[in-house]
Amino acid sequence: MSTSQNKSMNIFNRFLVILGILLIGSGCSAILMITFGMLDPEQMMPSPWHQIFTPLTQLEGTNWWSVVGVCLGLLCLGLCLLIVEFIPHSSKNSAVTVKKDDLGHITASLTSIQDLVNREAGKIEGILESSTKVKEGSDGIHLHCRLIVTPQASANVLGPQVQDRAKEVVERYLGKNVVEIHIQTQMAPLEKNTRRIQSRVR
């Protein structure tokens, strides 16, 4: 299914949801007005429909409160759903557009870019773990790398190395400029470091 067809289906589905909410809201409003005695079912509806709604005018006590409570609850729920439907939905991108032309478009998933940067950072001595966030801006690719390093590591040395390698591999992979690489380092506990370093040696 093409993108235009998906958009058409989404618009149609939203239209059905909004229409359903409006119908339920209208029904609840009519029931409330009948229950409050503001409308007379015999004057509004032909037989035998008015016989169904006439008992609403005779409700008392708990039954009256139950009908009013349910209708008010449905009206509030419908209002909330309408507000949600009319709020612009910001679609969170899960891929970076590499190329777009008459034949179609080429994308690269954010996960693949993250794995690429993390794998490259893992090759640098002193880095135990790497976690990367990728964001595509109008000016290019933005990276945020969180590194867990050994106590002996120097952030001043490791940071530029990660920036250089990440910029090189991402630009080669995407063919797009990497305009920002933010590095955040965190020192892991000494015992944790020792176990991981030993496991690497083995």
C-alpha cells in the first residue's frame, strides 16, 4: 500500500472515530434533556420510539442518578477523545532519509546508525559501553553518545576519538553531514570494570 493510500485510510479512520463520538454525544445529550424534562419524547419521536424513552422522564432516586452519571461520563470521555483527535500528531521518525527521487526514497533506520556508532566506539581502548541517540535535523545529523569508560581512561582523549570515528562511519554510511556529536562520559564502578575487562581478555 502506497503512502498516499495510507494517509487516505488514516483520514477516513479519523473521520469515522469523530463521527462516532459526535453520534454518541448527541445521543447522551438527548437522553439527559429527556431525563431533566427539557424534551418530551412523545412530541419528538414517532410511535413506538417514544415508548422506549418515555420511562426516562419517570426516573427517581438511584436510577435517575445512574442515568445522569453514565451520560455525563460518556460526554466527558467523548470530549477528551475529540480533543486528542484534533491535536496535531507529531510522528516520531524511526529512520533517516538518505535519498528521495522519482523512483522512490532510501532510508536508514536509526537503530542501524546507533549500532554503527556503538560498534565503532567499542573498538577504542578504555570504552566499556556506548549508547547513542540519533536525530536528523534540517542542517544534518546530530549524535549524542553516552560512554561508560574505565577509571584509567581520559575523557579528553576518548571523546575526540569517538567524534572522529563516528563522524567518518556515519557520513560514509548515509552520505550526509554529521554536524554535531555530543559526548557524555561516565565512569563505571571498579569491580564492574574488572569483570568486563577480564571477560574481554578471555
